[in-house]
Amino acid sequence: MAIQAVTIEQFLALAGSNPVLDVRSPGEFKHAHMPGAISFPLFDDEERAQVGTLYKQQSRENAIKLGLDIFGPKMRKMVESAENITGSGNDPSSKTILVHCWRGGMRSGGVAWLLSLYGFKVFTLEGGYKAFRNWVLAQFEKPYNFLILGGNTGSGKTYILRELLHHGQTAIDLEGLASHKGSAFGNIGMPEQPSQEMFENKLALDLFQKAKGGTEIWLEDESQRIGTVNIPGTLWQKMLRSKLFYLDIPFEERLNFIVQEYGKLDKDRLLNAIIRIQKRLGDLETRNAVNYLMENNQKESFCILLKYYDKFYKKSLYKRENIDKVLIPVTCEKVNTSFNTQKLLSSLKKDLI
């Protein structure tokens, strides 16, 4: 079977229905990779370091020879792994596999040759993962039609974003992509956050898939920093200039919602999160919030914290230069996902008239 090198656009189109094998080392893959790709390393981390050192200190030829020594014993196992991934059994010619390495060089070339020799139809990525990263960064420079869902902490914005999908709307969950809920308490009960690079990879692919034809995309109003990752600067600036639908919900209703949401989380982690914001919260309020939580009086503890976050959000909200032009209030009586989604869509309809 032949091996065909394709552009990033062609590669991504094929990736929608075929497995993508990332033949970089496990360490490279763990740091960041194409969403949906499968780690299929030609070299482990130590082997990669050995080959790279030989390349730099001796010659390309010696590095290739060492690479072949490492590659040879692995060939059968790699073919069998590819069979398992594709479910091809005894007919690999009916299956297509996509392969890439860092720059579209020897690693992807070697694995592609092996799988093609066995009978797979193989596509490689011109420029490798580096080309994909250039494509990722280019996505953040494109024009988008964003609609921003705002509101103080405890407004249930994430639930509304999900509900909007059931109403034919398009939405991207930035906090879901970042594995963080955005506050000092945002990592509690969440998976480990991705690297900055991996967050960008996931976000770019989401934008690419959802922004076709100028579709309006709902995003939650966020600080640029979500836990340990940042929304790319140019994209965040676009968010700041977009229409912001602000859910205006009474304090007590939001407080009750927060108690339900966060009250079941690990107390020690909640206490640590309070201590982390002590400088901004103030010594007295920190002490009171901690004491209430220690006494299992979650409502009073969260009341202190919610007032702090309300003040913080209001300050960031009115830092927008054009806030009077983009802010659209949506008054809601309770934190009710279904009802508030309907009110939001009604406000959107009125704004479009």
C-alpha cells in the first residue's frame, strides 16, 4: 500500500473517521497532543534522548542506525497494536491509519513504512505536530461571532450552556476544556488540568468544528486565567468586545445554589482554598469563613465567600471599555436552568430584532 502525505486540513478531515497514531515519545504526548490521537511511540523517552544525543554529538547516520536497532525488535508488536486499534484482523488493506511525529520526519516515516508494508493505507501529516500547532494558533486569530453568558458566581451558567445545546444553540465550555471551574475552589472534584498547550489544542479544535458558517457561539464570561491555563490573548479580547448577557439573580438564591454545589466537597480542600485567597479576602473574613466551615455552617462560610466573588466580578465586569454597549441584563428570580435558558433565549431574540 502507498503512503500519502497530506496537509493539516486534509489530515483533520480524515481524523474524523480514522485513528490517529502519534508516534512521538510518551513524554511529548503527555505534555500535549492532538485531541483524540492515540499514543503509539516509536521510541520511549529514554530511547528518544539517546538517539537525539547521538544525532547532535556524532552524526545523523549513527543516530539512524541506533534508531533502527531500537525499532527492529518492536516491529511485530507495533503491527499487532495497529491491528487491535483498527480491528482489521487479517485484512489491513481495508483500514486507513493516520500517522504523525513532531516534524513529519523519520519517526512517522519509519512507522508509516512498516504499517504500509503490512498492508494498511497510511496518511502522514506534512510538517507533523508542529504544523498542527501552527494551525492551532491560527484559529485564535480568526473572527468569531461570540455571545457571552455572564452573571455572578452561583448563577448556574455552566448548566445553562449545556441546556442551550438542546435548543439548537452552539456553545463551548471553557471550564470543561480547562478542567477547572474558574475560582480558587475550581479544581476541587475536577480532573487534573491540561497543560497550556493541550488546552489550546482542545479549544482550537472545538472552535474549528463549531464556528463553521459564522455560527454564533456561546461562551461563559471568564477571567483570562482559568486555574493554571490562560485563554489566548487575542481570543479573550474578542470575548471582551462581544455581547454579554448578564444573568441577574438574587444573592440568596445563588447562595443556596452554591451550598448545594460545593457543600458536598472535601472540607480540607475547601479550607485550603479559602486560605489561598486570604490576602484578597482579608484576615477577618478569612478567619470567619474558616471558623464557620469548621463548625459545618457552610451557608455562613459561603456567604462571606460569595460576597467577595460578587465584588470581584463586578470590578472585572466594569473594566470593559464598552460595557454600556455590550451588556444585556437578563433578570431571573431563581437559579433554574430550564426557565433561565428560556429567558436568555428570549433576550437574544429581542436583541436580534
